[in-house]
Amino acid sequence: MATVSFRITDELKRELDELSAEKGYHLSKLFRRAIEDLRDTMRHGPDGGAFDLSLKDRLILSNQYRILGSVSV
């Protein structure tokens, strides 16, 4: 298994230590699960499913995006 290293604040480290102790996980398992969840969300969207849009839906969404971009607030 590869090793990754990054910095977090002392406060966040204390909170994560407490959380991992409550869950009965090693801290590395807690990070692994969080990173896997983030990867899945980024890959498949927040609901876990792929974005299935028809061509018509894509065009509508694109036009709405353009319209909203041109509206000044």
C-alpha cells in the first residue's frame, strides 16, 4: 500500500483522533474511507449515480448556464 503525507491543523488532528477512537478505527482507515468517498463523489456525482443526461437535457442545461451567465446581479 502506498503512503501519502499531508498537513492538518493540530485542532483537526485532535478531533479526528477522538472520532477514530469513537468509531474504533485507526486514523489511517478513517482517512482512507473519507478519501474513497470523495473520489466516488467526484467520479459519480453526489448521489452516487452517473450523470445520465440526454442530448436535449444537455442543450437545455447549457442554454440555462449561458443565460444565467449573462444576467447581472
